[in-house]
Amino acid sequence: MITKITFKKVASFGENPATLETDKKLNLIYGLNGTGKTTISKYLQDKGNSYFAGCSIEGLDNEKVLVYNQKFIDDNFYQDTQKGIFSLKSENKEAKEKIDKAIEEIKKLNAQIKNDEIKTGFHFELEKKQKDIDDLQNTTEDKTWEIKTKFSGGDRILEFCLEGKMGSKKALFDHISKLQKLANKPKKTTEDLKKEAEATQGANAKTYDENLVQKANFDFWNIENQEIFKEVIIGNKNSQVAELINRLNISDWVKKGNEFLNEPEEENEICPFCQQKTITKGLHQEIQNYFDETYQNKITSLENLDKEYWREYQSIKNLETELLKIDFIKSKETEYKLLFKNFIDKVSSNWSKINNKIKSPNITIDLESSILEQKALNDFLISIIDEIKAHNEKINNKQKTKKQIIKDFWEIMRWDYDQTIENHKTQKAKLKNEKSDIEQKRSKLQDKIQEQKTIIKEAQREMVNIQDAIDAINSELIFFGLDGFSISPAGEESYKLKRPNEDITKFETLSEGEKTVISFLYFLELCKGKENNDEVVTEKIVVIDDPISSLSHMYVFNVAQLIRKNFFNDDYKQVFILTHNLYFFHELLHKQKENNCKLFRLCRSEFSLLAEMNRKDIQNEYQSYWQILKDYNEGKATEVILANSMRNILERFFGFIEKDDFNELTKELEKDEKNNFFIRYINKESHSDPINISDSKEIDPQIFKEAFKKIFEDSGYIQHYNKMMA
């Protein structure tokens, strides 16, 4: 059952929602033409139309909604034949019993569904599960949307990786969640990719000369491997002082002193060691013999090796400074300096030992090999050369490089957001299973309902016909006094209109009253019957939009009686009737208990408004015109409705008291030219005024209100005016 209908931004309804809320089976809606009645009926007739995107409906379940309005007439009667209405013959009692039993079972099942809803809140549970699924989706999409906010906009170099993926949060999430996660964590980071993108895709991207990187090609090992460093270098053993010097192991000391020892001119020269006159020519000669040519050659070899090692050592230090100017090395400065330090420290240590050997030739030294440190440094420099080559290759193939960066980027993102994605998959599967369990509970009952509908279809085939509806319509036509045409079969599943002297009578040849009566009778039978022979509808909602246009007063009464007789019963789940006619409105309400129905009023100023009303608010037609004047003062009516209402009030009131000579009543008004338009307007239906006055833009509401009130003042009926406007 419909519980709430909301209209917004459609036809005469504006931005502010107009709402109809009801808990009643019978709903009557009164409103003048142009207030929005047809919009209401069309929406209920075609809820899925995008034209009604701003409208909504609540409470409607599986009920079939049948709508009578001008569209119904246009769809069914402006062709040679009409679709047949299938009725059920009552003669086949067995089939009828099956149908009745199945219908009752369907009602019980529907009641059980509603009861379950009350107890368990089925829809609430279902909506909650769906909300949980939607919330999970939104939360996850918000999380992965961080990628967009982190890597796009401004001068963010990796924004090209997101091209085509940022159409929406959903699009970005769908993309990343479909990617295959790598088995191992990606080696590169986004910082690496930024540097690579800047170097290969940025405005300053350029190639580098790999030949600028020189390996450390130094021959330290040839020096470090010399046997002389392990040799104890001493003087000539044949010297008389050799035994003493060697025994005391003072050759270095004596050698140093020898530098200060000159050949004595006399015997007993001063000794550089003890500063006594102990050096004789013979001793001097023996000391010189000890440090002979062989000894000196070895010392010279040590000194030459020392110079060569020092020269190479200085070359290394110069190379360190030069290589550090290269960007690729500078970016790895810490690693580079550590390798160089290890190499130089080893060389420096060896050079210090060589110096010690020269100072003390009689000692042996073990120089450590610098091969491993030199190789480590050269391996690093080779890797730099390889990087430069790879970089240059990337520059020369920018598009390929760009694609690889994008691939690497999304592999990193998939890894980084794996927990988010996997949690989403797990939680969504869990929630969907829970939702499915809830749906299956309802589905079992729906399956049972479908089984009963199948029973009804099978039974109906044994007893459906279109003749019963024909007979009922023709009978009602006679009741209305319309015996100039009838409806008859046109094949097995359709009808045709027929006058006595015509095979087929076209609908457009009927009078407006005849069109209304035949179309409404057809609708009436359609509500009672079925649109096709296997249709199964257990509950129906009926909507009737002004079925009394162009009908005489007697026809209006008869239509009201037909509606009361056929629709105000338990055969229909709910009924909505819209009308502009107060007499018809009153007839529908006749003998209706107040708590059985709900009443609404449609009015319109700039936009249409819906308001609930009590039965005591219902007036006769004369009172309703006065109500429009008061509505206008409250902003609920337009100028045109205001003017028409004034004219109708004057015609009815002064016609009733036999003072309908408006020429006399308006003499005072004619003295002011501003009232001329008002005078012509209220006379235009009573007199054949040659001027067609219909443009609402010419109406000045204030002038009309003042002139209208003055007529009552001048005629002595101002008390009536005041009472009606109170």
C-alpha cells in the first residue's frame, strides 16, 4: 500500500517537495484545473520515467497500479479496436474454487511476509546489510583515492601514471583491485620512480657521456708484492764492524749517524754518536765499507718504490674528487666515499709501512693487498657506467620507459594497498553472504506465492472470456441512457465500438460525454478483470483522475455511484481519486465514515502545494471560490484563478438575489479608468464582448481586489463580503 508520495521539480511542482502521506485505503484529492492532478496520476502510471526523477514513492510493494486519465484514453481508444478484458466465468466451480483457494493462500503468505517484517525487520536488515556493503565500498574507495591526492596535481611528476584511472573513486579502486599482486615486494620505491621520471620524462631530461667514468686502474699490487719488503737489509758482513753492528742490531742507528760522519783529517775525530774523539780513519773506513754499494742499491730500490707508490696514491685522491662531480656517482655519494676510503686507507697504511722500511731497512714488513678494495671500487664504477648506459637507453626510448614506470608504479601501489584490497574482498564476501541468507528467507515465501500464481493461471485458462466485460459495459451504457452505440467482440481478444448502422465506429466521432462514459466503463471492467488470459494479480491500486469532464450533472451523479459501488470495497488494496468538481467530491464522500478515508487539497501559487484537510473544511462550490481569494492572499493561488473566482462569485451571488445587471452595479467603478479592464473581464462570459481578454499578464491583482470589494460596498452587501473573507 502506498504510504507516501513526494513531488519535486516536475510540471507545476517546484524545488520544495510537496508530499502526500496516507495510511488509508480511500484517498480523495480536490484541486482546480492546473494545480497538478494530472501530474500525480501520470507519475503513478509511469513511475520509471526519467521525467519524474525528482519524485519518489514509499510503501508500494507488488500491487498493480491501474490509472484512469487522459493518457489511458489516448492509449486505448484512438484505434479501431480495443484490447479485450478477460473475465472469469462462474460456471466452472472447480476452477473457481482452485483460484479462490490460491488467492487466499497468497494473502496468507503475504501476511506472513509482513508479519516477519514486523518481527525481524526484514527490509531494515536487508537495507542495513546493503548499507554496510556500500559503506565498506566507500571506505575502501576513499582509502585508495589517497593515490590520487598523493600523486596528482601541481608539479607531481608521477601524475601521468594515473591518466585514465581518476574518473571516479570507483574507477580508481576497480583498477587497482584487479591488478595481480607480486610475489615479492617491488625493488623500486615511488621515490625511485620519481627520480627516474624526472630524469627521463622531465623538462631537463638528458643523456650522459659514459666515458667520463674512469675506473681505478692503478698497479699497487706490483709494488705491494715486492720481496724486498720482506728482506732484512744490512751492511757488508766483511766489514770489521759488521759483527758488532749486526749483533747489536744497530745498523739503522749507525746508518743515520753515518750521515753526519765525515772522513777524519786527523786521528781521533769527534764521534757523532758519543761526541768523543774516538773516530779514526780506519774506523771511518770500516763503517763506510759496511754501507757498501749493494746496501745502497737496495735502499735506492726502496726509495723508488716509495715514490711510485706515493705517486699512485696521489692519483687516486685526485680521481676521487673528479668522479664525484658526475651526477650518477653524486647520487650515491655515501657508498662511493666509503669504497674510496677503504681503498685509500689500505694504500695509505701500506705507504706508511714502506716509509718505516726505508727508515729501518733491517726490519721486514708485510704489505696488505689492495686488490679487493680496488676491485670493489671498480665494480661500483662499472655499475655506474651501466646505469648511465641504461639511462641513455631510456632517454632514447621515452615511451617505452614511460610505460615501464607506469607498470612499476601500479605494482608498488598494489603491494602497498594489498591489505586494504584483501580486507575489502573478505568483508564484502561476508556481508554478501549474510545479505543472501536474509534474501533466501524471503525468497522461499516468494517461491510459494509463485506456485499459487501458477495454480491460478492454470485454472483461469478453463474459465476466462471477454464476453462478460462486453455485456457489463453495454448494460451500463443503457443505464447512462447512451443507446446510440455499443461495444462488441472484434476477434477472440479485442473489442470494437459499433453504432447500429456501422461495423466499426471511430472513437473520435463520439461526443465528449460519450467518450468519457465508454472509456471509464472500459477502465472499470479492466480493474475487475485481467489484461491477458494468464495474468495473475492478487492486489490492485486504482487511481482515477477527474472521470467526469464534459458530463452533465446526472452523469456526474451516476459515475460517483459507479465508483462507490465498484471501488469502495475490499476488492482493491487502495484507491486514489482526483477531481476539480466539489459536487462529485461530495457524492463520493456520501455516507463514508470519516476514519475510512483521507482528504487532500491541491492549490497553486507559483508552484503546486498539497495539504491534508478535514471533512469540515469541504465547502460547496460557491464557498470554494471565496477560499481561492483567501488562498491568493496567502500566496497559494495565481492571478488568473483569482480573476475567474471573482467573476464566478459575482455571477452566482448577484444572480441568486436577482441583481445581475452589472451595468448598474459597476457605474461607480467606471468613473475610474483603471477599473475598465476588470469590468470587461467579469462581463466577458455574460456578454459577447468583441475583445478577447485572456492575457493574464494584463491583470493587476490590487485593482481587481479593490474593484471587487467596491461592488459589494456599493450594492450594500459588504457584510457578506466581510463574512466570506473572514
